[in-house]
Amino acid sequence: MSKRFDNKRLLIILAVLAVVLILTFLVKIPRERATLKTRILDFDSTEVARILLYPRDDSGKVIEFSKSQGKWMVSQEDIQAATQKNAVQNIFNEILSLKPQRLAATDKSKWKEYELTDSLATRIEFFNRKGKNIGDLMIGKFSFKQMNNPYAGYGRNNIQGTSFVRIPGHKDVFAVDGFLSFSFNRKFNEWRDNTFIQLNQSDIIRISFTYPGDSSFVLMKKDSLWFADDHLADSTITANYVNSLNWVYGQDFKDHFMPVSNPLYQAQIEGNNLLNINVKCYPGSVEGEYVLHSSLNPDVYFTSKRSGIFDQLFKPLTHFLPQDKKE
């Protein structure tokens, strides 16, 4: 009797274990596989011809990236412009490298908490040449925490960020590394090419300044010395100025501007291994404002106060003279 009872109890235990094992395969393992998916999105970036970005911070206006003749352009409403260098490639790099840390939620009721509803999320869509959507992602809130880094020196910390994302049409919310909102929740102008001057300062040999009245002059390098017209220029001041031309960026775009007068100020930069760069400055629409244009980025105009890139570029002759010549 005891032996039959033990056998019966053993069969019951085995049956329970079998049920647990089946439930594990049916429920737990598929969930773990979903949690541990290799990538959030997976597509061939070379097939992408169009990207639509819906940022939260730009009044709901869509930003469109489109590829034409191998070049990426960015547009919003009636404005189309060249993108910043590597801007679209950086989008691909960031999106395609996203890997889930964990499954944060599996229920629609959690979307608002993670800012992943249609009205709260930043959304980005990828389309191929045939117009097919091959990638779609919603980007929600982020959180961060400071991590002590023993290799960063005393008192220094690293900040670890976590963002929450969802694929439209799916309920699951994933936690991923990084601050995606900072990368994608940007205004239209932040995606545009704002290059004004870009060159190797060592190539410059001549800058011709055309100013009102009789204040025009030429800054020229002869052998290893710089001259402002016929005056030997201060070597340190001139070197600092020339070096500042290595990278110059515009800050505020002036869209739809059409010059109605001759420029007030002009500068032409010439050099070795360098196409001439022509800079023109026009009066702005308000007092103290200037509108600047560079032949290096001919499709855009920038505004500047006198203390902005205007003052950086347009120096008077006396600026380059040694101190004893200024007195």
C-alpha cells in the first residue's frame, strides 16, 4: 500500500514538473527572447532614401531628410537645406546600434508613463526608394544616474543614461542605453549645415577687405611675414586672426533674404590649395544687425550682431598693426 502510494505521489510530482516545463517553454522563454532581441531596429541603411522625424520641440512640424544624387538634404515646410556633415550617418549609427537593456513594460497603460504615446513621443520613420517603411521607432523619456568611475580621477563621475523606446504597432517598451531625446528631439535649424568658413589657415596668403569710404586694405603674407597694406603687421595678432578662420560657423539663419543693395563690407580670402572664399555683409532689417553670406555655403544667409561673426571677420587695418604704430 505504501509502495503504491509512493508511486502515485511520484507520478503526480512528475506531472506537475512537466506542466511547469511546458509553461516555461510557452511563456517564459518567448518573453526572454523578446527581451533579449539583438537590435531594436534592423534594416540596411544603404536602402534608405527618405527619413521623417517628428520632434516634440518643434511645434509638431515634421522634418524630412531626403537623398538626391547621393547627397542628403533636410527640409521643413518650404525650406530645404544641406544637412550638417555626417548628420544622417550619425542617425543610422545611433538607431541601428540600439540594443535592449531590459523589457520595461508590456502593457499599453504604461505608455504615458514612459512618454511613448502618439502625442508625447519623438518618432522617426525610414523609407526605401520605393516608399516602403522599413523602420519605425518612437522615442520617449530618459533617466540617468551618476556612476563612480575609479579611472576618471578623484571626484569625477560618469553619467549613465537610459532611454525608453517602442516600435509602433507593438505594446512592448524597451529600455536602451543613451540619451536619445537629445539626439533626435532637435529643432530644424540644428540639422542644417551652418558652415561659414572652413579652411586650413596655413594655406592663406592674402585677404582683401573692402570697406566703406577709404578704409579698405589688404592683409598679405610675403615669405613668412604678414603685411597690412605697406605696414609690417603684428605677428601674434595676425596669427590669432588667421587661425580663427579655420572654422567659422553661422548661428542664426536668415531664410528668404534677398539683397537689395550692394554689400557694406566684403572680404576675399585667397591662398594655396584653396578656392577663393568671398564673404559679403549686408545691412540687416533692424539697427545693429548684419546679414552675412559666404561663397563656401552659397545657399544660406546668416544674421549677426556686431559682436558676433561680423566682428570676428571684419577687422580694421589698425587691428593688425604693432602697438607703436597704433598710437
